[in-house]
Amino acid sequence: MIALVLAALSLAVWIYLVFARGWFWLGRERDDAEIVLPAALPTAAIVVPARNEADHIAQSVRSLLAQDYPALSLIVVDDDSDDGTADIAARAGAALGAEQKLSIVSSRSLPPRWTGKLWAVKQGIAAAEEKFAAKYLMLTDADIVHAPDTLSWLVAQAEKHNLVLASLTARWRCQGFAERVHIPAFIYFFQMLYPFAWVNRPDNPMAGAAGGCMLVRADALRAAGGIEIIRDALIDDCALAAALKRQGPIWLGLTNRVHSIRPYADWGEIRRMVARTAYAQLGYSPLILAGTVLGMALTYLVPPFIALFGSGWAQLCGIAAWALMAISFQPTLRLYRLSPLWGVALPAISILFQFYTLDSAYQYAAGKGGSWKGRVQAKASQ
């Protein structure tokens, strides 16, 4: 009887997720609309916070200076790097003869109540407003490369739909075994947490964004209170989306235009990446953490366990829930060109993410929460 109840509950969860959560798993929100720019191009500034990004900054800068959008300026904020990031960025701009479009800003000392990235972003935005009076601010990371028409597409969509925020979810590198295990699942879970179709509906309170590539309307950001309102947020992209959606419509979608070039060569790097923000996602609440672990067990572990070891109606419910789980993972697997058989492995992959979430809580309790490039940033406001 207990097995039947658990199996029925897990099946009900998957029926809800597949059929009633914005069809998140289909991945239909994409940047496939035609680029139609207004005759008078609005000005745009690109802000790139960079801390010890010597391995990636040159590729990122080159892709940004190669944008086919003429009315732009690029600002790289060197966030106390000790690996020559600023010099490499400057040389990349000089090699393209684009020194006039590129500004390098050295970050001032990190003040209390700020995360390092957002303090760098604030200084970049301040430089953009002082020098260029840009209508749009493109916020992107130093490990992201862009197709030449990325900015044009974002501005065209923002102008057409009066968006205050448009964001593209970068294609992550997915080459080694560790990346194949984790990256598609990470994108799948992100879509589940923030169904893109709901994000894109003005009448739905759901708000989300992908921090690797965001176009923000500068006047809407000022009206929301500036970047200061999220100064201590670890999940800064979604916090910014929530603030801006109160100012107007936002949009979030998948893309092939934007790629993350940061490698996650081993499991430890991925664990640290997930653990940096997982407990923050739960509001640093032990009760929510416990509920999340139990909920994930019911959702991902009960179906295969009962499908393999149960009997009767309980087993049928387990098989059905596991099948829905595997089927819903297929569009993301196709996006990353992986075998459909990875869908069957989603329960095992979920165990890893449960462990990383628990590790995130442990790191927070040990005073190491939100650790990133030598900074402990969890709950910076305290």
C-alpha cells in the first residue's frame, strides 16, 4: 500500500510537470524570430565583469567587438584580477583596431554588502552611463562568446516588444563525460524552475534570466532602483529579472548564438559551480532544504525504484512516471546532441544534484557559502 501511494504521488508529480508547468521541457522559447531593427538604432553598451579570466577574455572580447551592431561600446571591468586579464582584453581590442570601442575599467575595492560580480557590474554601468548614455545595456560574462548578430537580435526583440529585459540561455560546453552527465540536466532543471513560457508572459509573476547574456533597458533599470537592489544576490540574474518584470515585459529563451567556453573538466568543478548557489536558491532555509531533498527523492528516485522492484499497480505507476521523466528530458538531450538513453539515467543524475545541494548547505554552515574565485559571498548583506 505504501509503495502504491508513493508511486501514485510521483506519477501525479510528473503528470503536472509534463502537462501543466508551461511545457518547459519542449524548449520552444528560442531566438528564431527575424531581426528587424528600427531605422534609428538605439545606442548600446556592453558590460563584462572579469575576474581572473585570462583563459577566456580574449575570445569573448573579440566576439563582442565583432558584433554587426554599429552603435555600441564595450566596457570590460577588471575585478582585481592577478592574471593579466585587463592587458589581454586590451590587446584583443587593439588587434582588431577597435580601441575606440573598448574601455577597460579597474574595479575599486569591494565594499561591504556587495558580491564581487555585481560591484564590477555597477562600475561598468556607471561608466556606460557617463560616457555613452546608452539606451540598452548588454550584461555578459567573460567566458561567453557571441555570434556577430547577438546584440542586433536582442535589440530588435526589445524594440519590437517593448521589453525591459531580454536574455538568452547560453549553450554550455558539453564534451567530456562529466559535462555530458551534468550540463544538459542543469539546463533542464533551470527550465523546470523557471518555465520560459511563464517568464515571457506579462500576466505571470514568474521571472527568470540567464546571466551569461542579458539585454537591459537602462531607464527601466534606473526605475527599478539600479543594480544596487540586488547587490548581495548570488543568483543575480533571476533577482534582476524579478525586479525588472515589475517595470515591464521580459523575455528568456534558448539560443545557438551564445556559447559558454568555460570547461568543466572534472566533477569537482561542476560540484563547486552548483554548490555556489544551490542553498541560496532555497533561501538558506534548513526546512526548505529538507523538503527539497524529500521532494527530489519522491520525484526522481521513487519511480525507478518501484518500476524495478515493485509489483502490480505500483509498478505500473513507477514505469509511467519514469517514462514521462525520460521523455521530458529528450528535447534538452537533442539540443546537446546526446543519446536519448541519457533520459533513463536522469534519476541517477538527480542524486548528484541532491548531493551538491546538501554540500551547498554544508559550505554555508562552514562559512564558505557562495565561494567563487577566492571570495566567500553567501549573504553578503550580513
